[in-house]
Amino acid sequence: MINIKTKGFTLIELLVALMILTFISIAGYSGLNAVLQTRERVAEETRKWQHLAFFFSRFELDIAQTVHRPVRDSSGNISPEWVGHNVLVGDNDAELTLTCAGMNDQGIQMLPPQRIAYRFERGAIVMLRWTALDQAPGSNPTRNTLLEGVSEFNLQYLDSNNIWQEVWPPTTSIATTPSAVQMNITLNSGEKISRIFALQ
């Protein structure tokens, strides 16, 4: 009778195999985690730039629809159709306030001209919208957030002498609206963005 002895793995060989398997698993997890983090960062960047593109398009559309119609503010004073401030006074003041033509109401009816404003507050750019051009005493606009994650926001206005102005209307220009608007935005992430929008 032949006695056949089978030789199995020793304890050291098993430990070595487990260590190799552990290293492979860690490397695989690290690689997968890096891929997932990269994909999330790319998706976040894509969302950020999509929001910026929408905001710029909305701003360009609004200023292109400017109507030459002064209004009476809630204090009873006559305000030009286009007002630009670099220092805000009061909760309803804004970097830019203007009168613009009404949009289509769900593609059915044209809305009347409206008074809107772009204002920087609490890390976001918001739109102020009044229900009527000539405002009743004490009337307040509705507020809609257009762009979040902003640390700085300012506008400049190109006058008829091709000089950039910090406020509008300037004393050196007889035009009721500027020739162009330059927008400067700094995001919380550090990017500085500058865009110029031509009006004429």
C-alpha cells in the first residue's frame, strides 16, 4: 500500500497571501475613491459654470430690454430708467436698477414694462422686482436669488465719451443709458470673472 502525503499551505504562506490580497484591495479602493471624487468635482464645476452662464444670459437679456421710461420711487422722487450705484443705501437700493420691457407670460401674453434691480447681498446676487413702475409709498420689491457663492460684485458703465463710470447717470454724460456695462465678479472659490455687455 502506497502512502501519499499531501502538502498544504503553511501559516506563513497564508499570511503572505492575505497581505497581498489586502494590498490589492486597498489599491483598488483608493483608485475607485479617487475616480468618484474626481467625478464629483467635475460635476460641481459643471453646475457652477452652468449657473454662471444662465446668470450672464439673464443679465444680458434684461439690459437689452431697457425701456426709456423714468419712474416714481416709493419716496415720490423721479428716478431715471437706468440707475447704477457703487455704494448702497437702504435695503432696496442696488448696484443696478432699470426699467425693462415685459417678457412673454408663458408665451401667451406680453407683460407690461417692469422695474427690476440687481443687488449683491449676503454672498449672492439677487433680483429685486417691483409690481408697478411708479411705486406706492412704502412698497417693497420681491427678491429672487440669481447667483450664489459670490464674494465681490461690481458694475461699471461706459459713457458717451468712452470713459468707464462707477455710477450712473454721471454728470459728464447726457445719455440716459450707457453704451456698455462691465461686470466684475469674484467667486468664493477664488475665480475672478469680468464680462462686458454692449448696449448700443
